[in-house]
Amino acid sequence: MSIIPEGSNIFIIDLEYIAPFEKIDPLIEDHLKFLDKYYKLNVFIASGAKVPRNGGVILAVSETKSMIADIIKENPFHANNVANYSITEFHPSKASDKLR
């Protein structure tokens, strides 16, 4: 069994902060609620802050890039214009046994 449903791909959501932490930090709690929502829906599979902390990365599973783009619009970081996003789609051809 695979964590990647048939017809889906993995997406790397890369966000880069464009605002000072004084504007980002108050949004963290709502951002975590956003993440939790999509973990429960089995869309997000991993996430975390970049090192150094100039943004973050989310790994997601979806059928289309447009679905991921719509999800990102719900993120408080997007809604409050404190981060820029890029989305990279890939179809895994090999994976660890832990992901099967």
C-alpha cells in the first residue's frame, strides 16, 4: 500500500517570508490550525521551518497543482501577505519501504 493514492503526485510547497517576524509570529497559531486541517484530510504528509528560519516547506499529496494552489490560499501566511509560495510537483518513481 502506498501513501500516494492512484492518480496523485507529491507537491513541495516552498514558502519564503517576505515580512518581518513581528508580522509572522502572531499568525503561527492560525497557521498550525491550517496545517492540522490538511493533515487530518491526508493531504499534508510533512512540514516544517527552513533552517535558517526564512520560510518553510510542506510536502503534500494531491491530484492537481491547482488543488494545492487553492489550499495555499487558506494559509494565514498567504491571506496576510507575509510569504511567497512556489509549488513543485513530482511523480515519485522510487520510495522508501516506509512510504509504501
